[in-house]
Amino acid sequence: MTAFGRRNGAGGIGQGARPAFGVAKPLKSGPGDKPQTSKGPGSPPAGNAPVPGGDQFPPLPSSDGPPPAPQNLREDAMSRLADRANAVHEAAEQDGFEASIHKIKEQVLPRLLERVDPEAAATLTKDELSEEFRPIIVEVLAELKITFNRREQFALEKVLIDELLGFGPLEELLNDPDVSDIMVNGPNQTYIEKKGRLLLASTKFRDEQHLFQIAQRIVNQVGRRVDQTTPLADARLKDGSRVNVIVPPLSLRGTAISIRKFSEKPITIDMLKDFGSMSEKMATALKIAGACRMNIVISGGTGSGKTTMLNALSKMIDPGERVLTIEDAAELRLQQPHWLPLETRPPNLEGQGAITIGDLVKNALRMRPDRIILGEIRGAECFDLLAAMNTGHDGSMCTLHANSPRECLGRMENMILMGDIKIPKEAISRQIAESVDLIVQVKRLRDGSRRTTNITEVIGMEGDVIVTQELFKFEYLDETDEGKILGEFRASGLRPYTLEKARQFGFDQAYLEACL
């Protein structure tokens, strides 16, 4: 039986435009001033020719003419503020073709479900389901006296299959490679991120119940649940994309779904360098740090690319090493053959049976790992990771939220103090200084680009203060008229303190040349 019946870019003074300061000149050239003469080499010629740059400090050359007056800059800034204050934001509307398809779908779907055995349909693939649906859709359209051309019929088939087997209106956004984030704020508003910019999408759900069913379908795939008793849930999609769901009564505008998509193609350090996230020397230093089993903490804000950086660094791990990853929702996609992902477990309805990151770190120490990688540290598990770094698990890595390398160290101290460990703060600081080798700071700039802004070494303790040394830094220089931020990656030129670790693996000369 079948189932169916503002400014230019950064630029300095041009060559030859630097003023000579060997000759004293009047601050202002009056109309009766005589041209100055000088016998020194390189001095301006004598005669009646005007001296180039009559002022002692001539204006900088500019291809766009004189710089705007401060008053004009202020007026421009105030006008932009006024535009933003008076702006009216309208909801994005679906185009005519898309809106008509979704309108017809609401009429066809109930009649289609009457002719379908859901259990049998769930066993078929999308392609097989499309073949079975095609004659039934034609039959339903004839009953409703609706005439569709071939393009419209294919579009209707796709929408119906997404509704039955996929994630409904989210499927189109999930299949778009340019979309990196999807943020659903209730059934009538969905935002997406494209190339670092937030845009309002035309995606809409039928009603709150429709959106809630999609959310349940997502979290049920990984054995979790979301309802009024457990209104918060972390989950993941089959491709590793991270999902967070929050439902009423905590969310006042209806069910909210946040999806962080990951690239199907693994990101490498060379790809990050080509994207402009770092310089050639920074890429070399990070490759060596990953290969030489340095303990690395990746610090940054939300959406700055911490997990992407961690995945890229994992490419440099020796294939013969055993690597364990520990996360709340498994999203890391390491590029090594001997890799075992572990995931925490939330409590059950009685509040029992929870397995935390700290529990998994302690258990991982009994699993003979070479490296332990934590997706993100938020609390007392930080102390367990530091203990692992000091007990033969060199090359361990983690990410955490912080705005600078110095703040990263402070947050690690605070997270350990959040636990029940009765240790003086000085001992905690010393443990961090002895365990962590490098802090990699990543940041998402306001133009949407993601940059590696700092690579900092942790040297040791001086009194009760952790001493650090900056190897690389991103210097902001200017901004183009299109809003693109221009800057320069600069090496400090200091001899790296971690050079001894690189020497043990034969990378000392390359590491030294990259840092100088």
C-alpha cells in the first residue's frame, strides 16, 4: 500500500611633500614680505617667485581639495542624527509572486494532508515526496479551480515539502549561502545578516502556532524540548549550525529563534588572511602556535568570529593527536581524524540528571586526550581547563567573551571565583599565567568586517599582576566614504616569550621572523 492516494582612505604625506624645518619662516606671510633666500642646499630659489607654502606648516596635500570646515562637519553630523531620529521603519513585504504562492499554499495544504499518510511520508526523501506530490497537487488545484504554470507549480511543490519535511519559511534562508545569521522575532518579523549587515527579510509565518511548531521540530531533532515549562533551549542543525529558541512567556513578541549558520566549506587561517582578517605574519604566527601545542584563549564579542577562528586553528593540530571538544551545543567542526565531540545535558523535568561542562572536563581527563578544546567557558569550568593545561594536555584551547586581552584575563579570574573553589586570588592569577600562552582577540567592526585585533602573549607574574606582551595589533587609520574601515596590522617587533616552545618543534626561526 502506497502512502498516497565619510572621508578618503588612510594616506600620509606624499613623497617630497614633507616641509623642511632647517629655515625659520614667519608664521604668516604678509603682503609686504620679501621672499626669503637661503644658501643651503635644497632651499627654495631666490628671486621674486613665491615660496611654496608661505606658512611654516603648509597644508597637507589632498586630492579632494581643502578639508571641510569644522562647521560643515558638525552640520553633516547633526543632519545624520536628525535623519535617524525621524526615520520611519516599515516592515518588509513579500513580492507579488512569493505572496501569491504562500496564499495558495494555505488553501492547498489542508486538502493535501487529507490524502497523505504522515508516517509513510516521513520515510521518503524530498525528491521522492515531490514525485508523489505532483499529481496530487494538480488534482487539488483543479478542485480549487486554480490555474498554475509550470514555474508556479514547482514553487508551490517546494513550499509544501518545506512545510511538511523541513523548517517551513526558514528553509529558503538556510539554503542561501550569503546568509550567516537568521533572527526570528515572532511570526511577523525576521532579520538576517548578509556580509556583516543586518537586513529585514520578507519571511513571515502563518501565526504563532506555526512558528512554535517549527521551533519544536528543530529542537526535537537533537533530543531536546521547548515548551512553557522549559522555555529556553539550545540546539543545532544537521550541518552544525547553532540554534537558540526562547518561547512565551519569556519572549513577549512570540517565539524567537536565533540561528548562527556555519560555512559548509571549512575555514582555514589562509582563508581568514585572504578575507583581510589578519596579515601574512599574523597568519604564520597562529599556524605555528597551533602546531607547537601552545595553550590558546580566543577572546571576542558576540558574532566576532571566535568559533570560526577556533575551527581554523584546529587545522594545525597533528593528525596523530587525540582531541576532545566539549560544548553546550556541539557546533565545532574540527578538521582532524581523531576527534571526539562531547555535549552537555540539561536537567530533566524534575531538575535532575544535568551534566555540566565541568563534569565533562573532569571525565575527559580519564579519556587519554592530547588536547581538550572547550567551545566556550562561562563559569567555574575555567579552573578545570587550566588544570588540564598544566597536566600534560598542552595545546588546549577555548573561547570566551571579552573586549580586550587584559579584560580576558580578568574574566578568567572572575569565572574561577564564581565557583566554590577556596583559593586566593593571587594563586588563581598565577595559575592563569602559568597555563595560558597566547590570547587571540577577534572583533567585529562597525562596517561588518571581522578582524584579528590583537595577538598577546602571557609572560608570567610580577607581584600580583599578570604580565603580558603584545606581538601584533590592528591599528585603525581611516574610513572610506562607503563606511569601510581602513587599518594596518602591525607587529610589535618584540622577541616572543613562547619562542622556546616553537624551538621544540623546529619552528623557532620562522616564528621569530614572523613576530619581528
